[in-house]
Amino acid sequence: VGNGEVLKHNLTYYQHFSDSHNEPQFKLLRAKYGWAGEGKYWALKNIIASSDNCLLDISNPLNLGMYAVDIDLTFDEFKIFLEFLCSRDCGLLIRVENYITTEDMQETFENVMKQRKASRDRRIKEIVKQSNGTYALLEINRK
């Protein structure tokens, strides 16, 4: 990104439907893991949202161990949990090579990145000499 700006490549917010618990996939998740399993899923989804490009790297055993601890599972339990979430039956997560994500998160991420780029492109910076002899960086928003 130009001008020393860093464009974030993750999400700090994503939409969550209030009736998602009624979806068949969530009922299957709760049938297998209880409400605690649904909580672990949402915690994992938050970790995915915070990851670069909203893709959680599961290729490294160290990463798997960290994620497992973050959602209070053992290493082996976490691997089984991921397999279930990515399974055809459940389908709450998708696996893309050595990463996991969700379809809706990727859609949200794509839209947010377009908005961030458009916002960045509307800004221009100008160096302005102030009356006291110092310089300031003035940011102007283009309309």
C-alpha cells in the first residue's frame, strides 16, 4: 500500500444472524457437542476473522495447538472438531488447501476490502508548512 499506509487484511466485525441457532448445521453441531460446541465454533470463527485474509492456517501443528488451547480443546479433540465442522454433514467451515474459513466470511472480507481500498483511494496527503516553520502532513478526503 502506498504512502506507508498498511491496509488491514482481516475483519474486526462480521454479521451474525440472530436465528442462526435454528439452522440445521447448528442443530447438528449441538447434537454432537452441546451448546459448548456452538460456543467453541463462534470462538473459532472469531479467530478466523482475525487471521490474515480470514484464512486460518492449519498446516502447522504449532498453530493447531494454539487454536486448540484458545477454544479449550486438546490437540486431538481440535483436529476431530475441525473435521466435523468441515464435513459435508455439518459444513459450517470450508477447507481451502491448508486453511479453513467460511463462505460468508470470505464474502464479507471481499466486500470490506473493496470498501477499505475505496476509502484509501479517496484520501490524498499533502505536506503543509505551518506558520511556526514546522511541517505537517495534511490529509484531504476526495469526494
